[in-house]
Amino acid sequence: MRHFSSVSTEHFSHTKRLKEWQDVVSIHLGKTPDRIRRLESTSVSPLYKEPFKGRLEYGALGELQFCRMVCSPHRFSRRINKTTYRDAHPGLLVLQMGGVSQVEQSGKSSSFTPGDLFFLDCGRDFSVTGTKYCEYLTLLCDNLGTPATIPKDLRINNRNGLGRMLHNFIVDAYTQYPFLNDATTCSLGKSIISLLQNTVENKNKEEELEHNPRLFKKKWIKDFIDRNLSSHELTVERIAQIAQCSTRTLHRAFEDESECSLSEYIWQRRLTRCAEDLRDPNSIGRTISDVAHKWGFTCSAHFSRSFKGLYGVSPRVFRDSARAG
């Protein structure tokens, strides 16, 4: 069975405990190279005048350094020369397992409770204050990316989607660690990094949409079209009315769709849905006219011409070929 290595403040004298713990965090949790340790400034300050106590368990998931840390109430701060990390920034992915932490970085401050997931950019100053005994699971992600590709927010949403999967991977990796072989730990480490990168990419795209009205409007237009393809009233004029803007504004929002105009996009989406139904064995009892009418076509001849123009064959030949296939 594989085991975590461990170190505890019980092994340190009271006079050197804080300094020794700072070194433990840098060496085993941060894997900080000596050249960077000489440029960083870290401090540990116990709260409530209580003696500081801490325990660190550490192991590896392939290239990921994996740690569990338990600490008495304290404040940990780290300051570093800004030019230390010029290219790829290492990052610390942290799952709060117990207690409450106040985390500050880049002018942002957030509180984290058990079950919360957050990310620290190790290329920037940060501080973590635990007002009670705190427990963390941490993963050191080396060379995750440049400042432009790492998470912009401290908090990572782990209530659903990729973030939830990321949360479960971290917990399972810790609880099952003794039963994993080297190949499995490497694969698990790569999966966690991939999930983190995809989670961050999705989050950054959402933020881009939020802060870019043009992209937001285009996404809204496409979503509205897909939700209303079956409506015979779906026209550019109707979309403009719902969006409370002019048709010219709609076309402008869509103009960098170089392949087609907004009107052509609507018809292409309708033809795509028709093709899906014509392929679907469950639609075998429906006529081609029924399928066309379902997706907004009122003229069978117009539908057939448009369909052949896009797919190169008539709807009937398309359906027969799909059945034969």
C-alpha cells in the first residue's frame, strides 16, 4: 500500500516552530525552488495567542504535489518578487475541508467554508487566515499557464458541472490514495489538470460574454433561434421586437458571422433539424412535409429546393440513404 509522508509541528521546538513550519510549507506543499525561496517572504502568525500547531501529509499524483494540511488558527502570508515568474505561473488548487478561511490575493478577498474550492496564483502575493482549526486538500499545479489562462477569480464553482467533477476527483484521490498504483496516480493527476483547465476555460468564456455586449447579444440571438426554430413566426423582425432593438442592430451584432446572414443562419438551422428528423428512425411514420412544417417551412417546394441546395440531394433521397445506411 502507498502512504503519504507526514511532518508535524510536534517535532519542532517551540522557539523555532514558526520558522520550521514556513520551511515545511515552502518545501513540501509549494515545492518552491531554492532560487525562488530566496526571493519570497513568508510569515505565520498564530491567532488568539495560542501556540501554533500544524500537520502536513504529502504525496504525488504524477507531476502533481498532493497535500493534506491541518492547522490551528493562524494567518499565513506570502510575498514574492513580481519578476520571479515571467512565463508560466504555478498554481495551488485548494479544497477547504474544515474550518473557515479568509483568502486575499490581487485585491480580492473571499471567505471559504468546508466544501469550497479555490485557486491561488503562486506568482502573486497572497494571504490565508484561518479563524478556527482548518483542514485543506491542496494540489500544486506547475506550469498551468500564463497569467492570462489561469483562473481570474479565487473561487471555483464546484456545485455542478466540471467544477463538481473536479471536487470529487480531489476527494476520491485522497481517500483512495493508499490503494492506487503509480500508473493510476499519474493518470489521475493528468485528469485533474485537464478538468481544471477546462473549468477555467469555460469560466473565462462566460466572463468574456458577460463583459462583451456584442458577444453576449450574438449568443442570445443564437440561443433564441434554437429555442424557437419550430415557430412559423420566427423572423428577424420578430427577434428584433423581442430584443427591443432594430433589425439593423441585430444584423450588426451578427455581421462577423462571415459565412451567412442572420436570415440564412435561421434557415440553415431549420434545415439541420429537418435532416436530423429525416435520419431519425422514430420519425419514419412522418411525411417529409410534416417534418418540414414542424421546423417552420410553410412551402414544401421551397423546402425541397433549400434542402437540396445545402445537402446536395432531395429530402427523399436523403431519407432513403439514411435508412439504407
